[in-house]
Amino acid sequence: MGFLLRAGATAVAIWLVALIVPGITWGQGVSYGFGDLDKYIALVLTGLVLGLVNGFVRPILLLISMPLSCATLGLFVFIINAIMLILVTFIPQLGFHIDNFLSALVGSILISLVSGAISKVVH
């Protein structure tokens, strides 16, 4: 149940960040057969996939990049978060798109902040 709440918080965070950050779009070109709900289904699925990527791929990258992260005093973690967000864009069925790395970097920081705040409020 906790994973689903975090995925929902991430979906809301992605929605808010897509409104704020130019270069991040969601729900375009997807068709699941539910009409207008397709965009929101794509948003929830994007939140789920981002949660799975952060749960499985991110720890491996953090472990591999630990020397670089220590050398940059932890700032390299922001780059890894942006890479995780870009990895989600490689699934075209989600309709999630990021134009450039700067949008991914800003978006990953804002998604982390917003989803963390929403998770704190929900719990």
C-alpha cells in the first residue's frame, strides 16, 4: 500500500512539474482505449515506472558512482536522479517526454521535493 501511495504522490508531482518546467510533457500520443482518461492513466503509470526505476536501478547507480558522489559532496546524486527521469522516457507507451537534460535535472529536483512533501502530508 505504501508503494501505491508513493506512486500516486509521484504522479501528482510529475503533473505539477510538467505544468511548471518547460520541456517536460506527459500523456501525449498514448491510447489505452479509455478516451480522455488515457492521459491520467499514463500519468499514474509513469509514477509507477519511476518508482520502480528508483527502487531497482537507482541503488545500483548510486553504488557505482559513490566515489564521484563523495568527490562532489553528494551533488552527483542530482545527476543520477535526472538520469532516472530520462530512463522513464525510453518507454514510449507512457507518453512521458523530456526535451533536454536541463529540464530533466530541474524536473527531478522538483519532483523529489513535491512528492516528498505530498508523502509527508499523506502519512
